[in-house]
Amino acid sequence: MISNRNRLALEACTGLSVAPAVWIVNTQLGQILPYLDCQHQTAYSAMASFAGAVAACATAVISWRAAQRMSISEPSPRTELSFVGSMSALSALLFAFTLLMQGAASLVLSGCQR
Amino acid sequence: MNEAKPDTRDSELAPPALAAALAETWRTPAGLWGVLAAVDHKIIARRYIITAFVFLALGGVLALLMRLQLAQPEARVLSPDRYNQIFTMHGTNMMFLFAVPVLEAIGVYLVPLMVGTRNIAFPRLNAFSYWIFLAGGALLWIAFVLDMAPDVGWFAYVPLSGPQYGTGKRADVWAQMITFTEIAALAVAVEIVVTVLKQRAPGMSLDRIPLFVWSMLATSFVVIMAMPAVIFASTSLILDRLVGTHFFNPAEGGDVLLWQHLFWFFGHPEVYIIFLPAVGMVSAIVETFARRPVFGYLAMVMALIATSILAFGLWVHHMFVAGLPRLGQSFFTASSMSIAIPAGVQVFCWLATLWDGAPVFRTPLLFVIGFIVTFVIGGLTGVMVASVPFDTQVHDTYFVVAHFHYVLIGGAVFPLLGGIYYWFPKITGRMMSETLGKWAFWLIFVGFNLTFFPMHILGIAGMPRRIYTYQPDMPWYGLNMFVSISSLVLVAGFLVFFVDAIRSARVGASAAENPWDAPTLEWATTSPPPSYNFAQIPVVNGLSPLWDQPACLMVASGLRTDRRELIVSTVATAKPQVREASPRDSIWPFWAAVATSVMLIGSIFTPWAVVWGSVPVAVALIGWFWPKATPEDEL
């Protein structure tokens, strides 16, 4: 059973752990999906990138909310974990932006170009 | 001998007696034994810094030789073969023997002081890392003197470096030198990670860590993640060459492109391994000389950590002409352009700090201003070469040479020189000259820009990299002559810097504990610090401890004085957990490094060196870890 405190700590780190992981997976998909995009004339790469961007934004929200709760927690505010949560949320937004850029690139180029 | 009584605690002694007891417990023996057995992080770091600057000077001489050769068309100063060796030596030397080691060394010196502990974690590993680094550097330069230096470029692409084209032992020297320096870098990275996460002074929670320490922590994680790729690559290359494995031989199922992926998976983060410590130095200098905490601490930490992660998703932008799918390449373009955001955040935070502060333009801050100007130019051309169509045009031209010198010299050497001027009083107890410092800055700043900016134009005019000469009818002669003459201005600046550093170390004005009125803990002890760093471990109540508690710093007590002890604290809040022993001086790291060096160098010539060479390595490690019946071995 995870205590409330540990759950908050995990949530605070979500943006810094999950969002980069999504970006890494999407970068790898960017080497695999172009072949399928070309074969099926679809936009799997773009869909994966934009879905990843949404996921990264969601982790930013989770981390930000955890940070807010940490900063007002009773009896003693956990400033260091609030700091981690805020930093985590900002990082997740950066990775969301990178995923959006990757999605935009997928719309401009076709998977068939060499 | 002033032997301390068993289990004497620091709180039981008056200040003079405490200092005497700690000095006895933590002292490094005099003489040759002390030289070979020292484990004090400050001694090791000083050696690293001095050695790295010697390599900088040697690399600079190589650069001058190249400029002499290229000043005129069809010059005959250097033969084509020697030129190949020289540009390979220059790149390899500057990246592996100067930039990474010197920046890690600054961290080795400062991180324990900044986090308020008495020595770095794993101090014997630290000593081992220096000897291994020195052996790697010696291997490369002795090979150069013997005319068997590598001639395959600093990235040693196969098949040029493989057994088919790379005859003799030149490529093997490159590959094994990589192993030496990467072992050293990995060792230091592990020490810094553990020191930052587990040895911080009580109260130094995550949101109170100095930005330089954050930058070293981020750098160390990048080292740990990136270096194994190049160690694997260089080891595979040696195996291909020595015992006929075919990792990179397409005829036997290997893959040439695998080399590029492995090398650049390390090679691009390498840029940030060099850049991140430098931005940590910039933050420290800006804060002190703007007389206010750095604006946007949270955003700065985010930028450091996000950069260190994003650094691993950019490597393919070095391979845009290798024929990968366009859409796949564009993902790396997207990430490469995105990394400009955290870099921009940092630049704006520094500018905001200076804007809102009361800047004092001493020499360290001048180098920071120079850094901002040159790094922004290098960053902008970085965004340009992140674009596939543009990169395809300027790939392997002098445009790229100009770009990476702006990033590496602008992004790392300017802050490093500023950092040397800033921390020199702490390291030596003496001030450097402001007058000579300003001369050095302006000569280096002007000389650098006059030398490297025209290379952008040369690149756009089509001049390729790594050519030993060019024909008189090419339109590059005038600019090359201008670049070569300008490089003399740059050299003059570095000469002034070296003269200032050597002169000041001998006869410079004495430095007080905190001559710049800086806020971080390294300035809370004497200049230079004693062997034990702090008589009592400081307690931190804020982000700028010396500004928050200007009159008197709170301290923790209860550590033993008769054995080397330090506080181990929790990761997030830095609450003290246990008292932990710190190892004494030992000759075994030196012998372990000698045995490892013999094994690695021998394996260039015969695979049996690994088998027989492992025996002395095992003996040295057993000696290293064998209990010595010192107070530190008590449970």
C-alpha cells in the first residue's frame, strides 16, 4: 500500500520520468513508422507524436498538482518535493513541445522520402 | 605526532585543538609517498587541472601548426600524413584530454566544498582515475612523438580506422586512449553523483543545491549514460583489428553505420558533458558579481536536467548525409531545435540576474559576457545545421568547424577561464591580476572571433574540413591567411592567461576567505582550504548560505576527530543519517592504475595481454580493498 506522502512524491516525479520516456519511445518510433506511413499512405508517425504530446501534457498537470499540494501540506510543507514537482512539470512541457515539433515534421514529410 | 584520542568528538575540543586534531587525521603524507598515495580531492583536482591545461597548450601548438600549413595554398610545412595525425591529435586531445577532464576536475575540487563535506565519495577511486587519465594522455602523446599517432579523425570512422585501411597501430592507439579517458571520466562521474546525493551538508535540500552542483550532477549522469557507448565502440574496433571480429565489416555481416550510431550516441552528449559544467560556473559567477541570487532558480535547474535528457536524442544530426529516411531525420531536427529552449531559458535568466542586480565587471564576469556573446552565435549556427537541407550543404566544411568552435570555446572555455579567475583565490590562496586578466580576456575574445568567424564564410565558400592544402585558384587564400594571422592574437591571449596564472600562484596578492563576497559554502573555509575542508560541517538554511547567515554560519557537531569521518544525509532533504568513514591515503590506486595501463597498452599488440595483465590488476585490487587496521576500517 503506497502512503499518501509517497504517492505525492511519485506524482511529483511523473513529468520528469514519463514525459522523457514518451519522447524516447516516439523518437524510436520515428525510425520505424515512416516505413509503415509510406506503405499504407497514412500518418502513424504524426498520430504517435501528437498522442505523445498529449500524454506529456497530462504528466505536467499531474506533477504540477502534486507540487501545489506539497507546498501547502500539513503539518510541514515539503518545499523540496514541491520544487521537484514544479521542475518536473516544466520539463514535461518542454518534452511536449518537442513531441509537437516531431508531429509537425511528420505532417510536412512523407515516410517515402529518402 | 599529535595523535588524537580514540573516539574524540569535534564538540569536545576548542577550535585550535580541533583544527590540529583534524589536520593530523586528514593530512596527506609528505614526499614521494604522499604524491603517489594522496586521496584528498583538492590535491587530485589540482593535478587534473594542471595536466589538462598542459594538454590544452599542446593542443594549441598543434592548432598553430595547422594554421601555419593552411595560411597559404600548396604550403609544404607539414606532410599530408603528419597533417592527418595533427588534426586527429588536436581533436582527440582537446575533447578527451582537456575539455572533459578539466571540467570534471573543477567539479572534483568544488563539489565537496560546495555541498559542505570533507572529501569526495570514493576518494581512492578518484586517485585511480587521475593516474589512468595521465596514462591515457601519455599514451597518445608518446605515440605522436614516435610517429604512430592516430590519423583517422577524432571520431575514427570505419572502415578508415578498421583493419582494411587503418594499417599499423595508429587506430589502436586512438581506441585504447579512449578506453583510458572514459574509465577516468566514469569514475569521477560516479564519485560526484554519490557526493551530491548522499554527502550534502544538513539542511541542503534539493531546492538549496547550488546551480554549479546541479550542473555537475546532471553532467555526471550524462557521462554514466553516454560513455559506455563509446567504450563499447572502441573495444569492438580493437577486437575487429586484433582478433578479427567483424562488428563493422559489412562483408561478414557487420555494419559500418553501427560505428556512427555508437560514436555519436556518445559524441553528441559529449558536447553537453562539456557545456553543462560551464553553465554551472556561469551561474556561480553571475550570482556573485550581480550581487543577487540567480533569477529563475527553478527554471535553471529544469533547463539543466532537460538538456541532459534531450542530449540523448540528437545524435543523428551528425549523420544527416548517411542516407537515413528523411522523416526519421526530421525527428532529430525537432529535438535539436527544441534543445535551444532550455539553453535560451538559461541565457535569459542570466541576463535577468544581471539586469536586476548591481553587476561588478571584474575579470570573471567579463569572461561570462564573452561566453554569452559567442555561445549565442554558436547556438544560432547550431539551429542552422540542425536543419537537414542546410546541413547537407555545409556538412564537412569549415562552417561546421566554425560552429563547433563557437559552441565549445564559447560555451566551455570562456566560462572555464572565468571560473579559473573566480576560484583561483580559493584554490591557491592568491588573487590573479585584474589588469592581466582584462588583457587576457580582450585578446582571447577578439582573437577568437577574428579566427573563427571567417571560417563560416570559408565553409559557405565550400572549403572542406581535414584538407592539408588547397590549390591557388581556390577562393580561400585571403581568408585563410587572415585566420592564421588572427590565431596569433588568440595565442597571445592564452599566453597572457598562463603567465598571469603562474605568476599569481607564486607571488599574487593573498586572498581572504571570501574575496568576492560570494554566497556558497566553498567560501566559508580558508583559502586554500585545509585538508579536512571544514572544522565543523556547516548547516544550510537557504539557497545562499553565506548571504543568508553573514555573521556566523550554523554548524553540526558530533563527528570523530581521530578518524576520517563525514556525514551521510538523505537524498531529498539532506537530513543526517549516519557518520561514515572516508578512506585514508593509499598507494594501491596508483598500482592498480599502473597494472591497468600495462594491460590496456599490451592489448594493443596481443590479446594475451588481457589474460596475463588481469593478474596484476587483480593483485592490486586485492591490496586496495584489504583491511588496513586503520580507524576507518572500524564498523
